[in-house]
Amino acid sequence: MNDEKLMLYFYEDGLDAAERSAIRERLKTDVEYRGRYQRLCEDLQQLHTPDVAAPESLKNRLHDLVEQSAQREQHSKRRRRFDLTAFFFGVAVTAALVVGVGLGSLLDRPTATPASELMTAQTVSTDTLKRGVRVHFAETRSRLLDSEADRILVAARMIEQNRSLEALADDGGAHDLARILRAMEPVLVSLATEDLSPQQAAAMQQQLIFEINVVLTKLARQSSDSTST
Amino acid sequence: MVALLRTRPSQADFHRAISERSDRWYAACLRITRNPDLAADAVQDALLSAWAKRDQFQQSSKLDTWIHRIAVNAALQLLRRQKPGVFEPYESEVASADPGPAESLDAAELDDSLSAALQGLSDIERLCFVLKHLEQWRIREIADELECSEGTVKQAVFRGVRKLRGRMDDLRRDSA
């Protein structure tokens, strides 16, 4: 029996039960064998190296990595939360508009409906659209003002909603509204561009917020005019 | 029951583990790779991997031990990538026993008699010895990791131990 078996016996690994038992028995009776095993144990117990210290730069980098990973996670959580809000907002606005426009076109049909009722129906349809557009712009403005929101994601989401509203406005005959929405799209598309410098993005956001404010004021005025008439 | 044992370690837990145990992770990776840059990369990879998988961490084990194990695996992977033939059983014990110039430099940097003695082992001997003796892996685990037979691992550990004991005898004689 060689020292390889004794080494495995020391490690309590790599021997079957019979081999372990045979070594155990021999160690009890064979003095020379027991001496060999003791020397092996002493040597193996000394075979340890002190830990070499990790460079300070590495330790600092490891701490930074944890910080950055945690921050990235927080950021993506916020994005996910925003995504969900924006999705439900989009669904709600679109649903309201579809119902409004659907109702409007139903009432628009050439039936025996009196002219006064037709006018009311068209007003309902256009008003619903305007309300939707106002909410859309107000939401866009608030997202643009939220410094923590992801610019590209906000712009992409708003382009999607802008296009839905534009199509609904065209379908519903509200061509002025559709034009306003179309005019907004190039700015939103520019905002969704990845390679904007922070200064360019901020300037564009300010321009868009200004234009949205103008449109919102006009829409509010039109709305109050139609209510008063 | 398993779900109860799973407690996601916090950011503070990771910072604490780094402060207290990164020396050990680095030292283990350095013994395996013999290259300070690779060892640092392995520790860094391991930390990122542990952070990404921290939902899988089980409370029954310690966070630093868990990262240590991931770091050792990362070091082995990096070594395999850098030296594809490193885990293959050797043809000649003598031919593989001479450290190259780069390895001699690493040995000087390590500045420790056993660490220096480890440089005299072939790659497979050193890896098997480090994983068995210092990292306390099972022979089966080492064989699986290095994709070789258990017999090869046993022989490599035995040869490594024999060479190191020879070196220890030399040191004892020198000091006597």
C-alpha cells in the first residue's frame, strides 16, 4: 500500500469502504505504516499558504460594481413601472376615443336623425378627441419634466400614442387636431434619438413643452368656446 | 421550505463580504491562474455573477463562501480560455515541472515558500492540489470540472503532494 492511498485516507475521499477499512486495520497493527501516515499528516497540515492581499484598486472596483449594479436595477425598476403606467394610460385613452368616435360615427349615419342631434353627436366626438389629446399632451409634458424618466422611452411611448390619436382624429374628421398631432411627431422622433447630447435633449424638451403649452391653451379655449355656445 | 431558506442578500451584505473576504477570493484565484490580472478578472466576474443570481442564494450557506466558489470556477474558466490545453493530463512529469519565465516572475511576486513551490508543479498537478487540498473540493467534483477521470485527479494530487513534500524536506535541511 503506497502513500497515495494514505493521502486519500487523510482527505477522506476517493476510497471505497473496503479500502478505508483495510487502511484503518493496518494502522492499528503496523508501526512503520502508522509512522508514515503521521509524517504525511504533519506535512499535509503544513501545506497551507497565507492569503495574498487583493490590490486596493480591485477592492474599490468591487465596491463600485455593487453600487452600479444596484443603481442600474433601481433605474430599470423605475422604467418598468413607467412602462406599465404608460401602457394603461394609452389603453384608457384609446378606449375612450374609440368609444367616442364610434358613437359619433354611429350618430353621423344618414338617418332620420334631426340636424340638431347630428350636431351634438359631432360635438361629442370632437370633444372626446380633444379631451384625449389634452390628456395626451399633459402626460407628455409631465413626463418630459420628470428628470428621472428615460427620455428615449418617454418619447417612443408618446410617438406611439400620438400616432393612435392622429389616426382617430383623421377618422373622426377632426383634421385640425390631426395636423397638430402630426406637427408634434418630428420633435418627438428627434427626442427619441439616442445620440443627442444632454444639452440638445434639454433644449428640445423645452421647445416641445412650450409647444404643448400653446396647444393645450388653444384646446382649452376652444373647449370653453364650444361649451359657451 | 426551500423558499424559506432563500433570503436575498442585500447590497450591504455584498459590501461587507467584499471588505472581509475579497483577499481570500483573490488569493484562491491567483493560486489557480498564477496571473494577477486574470485573478482580478475572475473575482470581478464572480461578484457580478453572484449579484445577478442573488435570488438563488440559500441562507444555509454563507454569502462569502458562495462567492468564493463562484470565483474559483470563474478562475478555472478564464484559465481554460487562456490556456486551452491546461487541464489535459501530462505526458511527462519532468517536462512539465519546469516553470517558464512568466511563472518564475509570478513566483517571485507571490513571495512565499509554498506558493513558490507550487510553481514547480505542472498545471494539472497544481490545479488538482489547490482544488483538493486548499479549496477542499471532492475528487469527483474536480474530475467533473477539469473533464478528466477521478484516477487522473488522484494521481495529480498525489504527485503534487510528493513534489511539495520534497520541497519541504529541502527547506527543512536548509534551515537545519
